[in-house]
Amino acid sequence: MEQLTTYGVALVPVIIGLSELLKRFGLPNRLIPLAAMAMGLFFSFFYLAPGEPKQAILLGVVLGLSAVGLFSGTKNTIMSRRE
């Protein structure tokens, strides 16, 4: 899990940014979490843990869920301030 603390944390905002780009290019909002999970798995398989599929799956799921949670939490905080 050392890779997650050093490189993976920096990938979460990258995944959020790429998810926002996909949304602006027309990807429906309901598919954004799936896209974030796919990107998390992609980055973990090819960057964080190449050749270690079990670790790559775990890291990818953590990255994807972290990105979706951070995005959702930020969005909910901003929306609650407007009310």
C-alpha cells in the first residue's frame, strides 16, 4: 500500500478532473462513478501496480471510490451553502 500513499493520493484529483471533462463532453451524470472506477483501475494496473493484479484491483477501487466521494462531498457542501 506504499504506492497509494505516495502516488495514489495525487491521482485522486486527476481522476476528478478527468471525470469532470467527461461530464462536460456529454457523459451522463449517472455514469461518472463508473468512469471514475474505470480510471482508477486503469491507473493502478498501468502505473501503481503493474504485474500485481490483486494489488492493482484494490488500489484501483480505492482510487475510484475516493475520487467519487471527494467529488460528491465537495458538491454537497457547495450546494448546502447555497440554501
